[in-house]
Amino acid sequence: MMISLPDIFYDVNLFSTALRLVLAVIFGGIIGLERGANRHPAGFRTHILVCVGSALAMLTNAYLCQTYGTGDPARLGAQVITGVGFLGVGTILVTGRHKIKGLTTAAGLWASACLGLALGIGFYSGAVVAAVVIFASLALLPKVENHFYKKSHAIDLYIEIDSVEHFRAFIRHVRSIDAAFYETHLSQANPIMQEGIAFHLSMILPKGISHNQAVEEFGNFEGVYLIEEI
């Protein structure tokens, strides 16, 4: 059921404009605080600017339609969604170890933009619910995600080992514990040791071996001087 408010909240006027932009600052700031507190590329101010800018674009579009009686009320909003997509790309990094960083932050920026669009057009109930869901997804769901990922038998590792001989022995050892490979390749990243080999290993662990146990066991193998789950 939609929340019914007086017309002053939906018409484009000084009150509704100020209210929508202030809400954009609050909601965008809440999402940005969670990202910034965890040291992600786009934080408090970035999310506020994206949310406020999106709200202003939608308000401008609504103002043009209301004042001149013509135009498409969704036109500027569509351009905002496309533009923020390019902005989000700038927060995504692929490290030398093939680890992708910033993807969730990029999605958060895009969601903040959509939140601003909803506020800009006066869709208050949708914006409030979306703000709660977005914040909960970023702040609370990682714990749920990590819980299930840790129970999964699939694991991706970045490993550096000191010689070809130890590399071959390591692969034989992994096969001996009945782990199933589904991807393995040498890394283009330069290993710490000059004669070392860097490689990625994706496998299905046998039952009874957790991620932490696998990392600890493989890390103690002769010749392995760096191991990291990715």
C-alpha cells in the first residue's frame, strides 16, 4: 500500500526540492559511511554526491515537465544510470593476483544513484525501503556470505613456490589428498623470490578439510613461501 502524502510533497516546489535533496544526503551518506568505514574506494562524500546529483537530475526533469508541460520524465534518469555505470568502473580493480576489488562498491554507487532518482521523482516509500535494504546488504550480509563460503568445498588460492621441482611435488601432493582441480595456471605477477613460481590454483577440497586447514597445510609444504586465499 502506497503512503499517501499531501500534494506539496509531490509537486516540484521549494519544500519538496529541499526535502528530497536532504533525504538524498542522508541516505547516500548512510551507504557511503559503511563503504568508507571499511576503506573502500568510494566512501561517504562520493555516495552523497552521486545520490544528490541523481535526485537533482530527476527533479530537473520533473520541473521541466511541470513548467513547460512537455518532455519525458524518465529521460534524464536514464542518462544518470548510464553515467554512473562508467563511474563505477573506475572503482573496480583487478590485482596482479587476479583478485577483483571494488565490485560491490561499484554496485553500491549504482544503487545510490537509483535511490537518488527515486527521491528526485518523489517516490518516498520506495526510496526508504531501498535505503534500508541497500545498507543491510552492505553491512550485514557479508557475515552471511562468509559463513556459507567457508562451508563451501571450492577454494581459490594464489601460491608462490621457490622452484619447479617443489611446484611439481606440490601438485602431486594436492592430487594425493583427492582434491579435484578445475583450474590452475601460472600467474603473470612477479613472485617475491627471483627464481620462484607464482600460480593460481582452484580446486574442490575433499570432505573434512576446511578452507583454513587447507591454507595451513599447503602453506607448510616445502618450498611454499606465500599462500593466499582469493
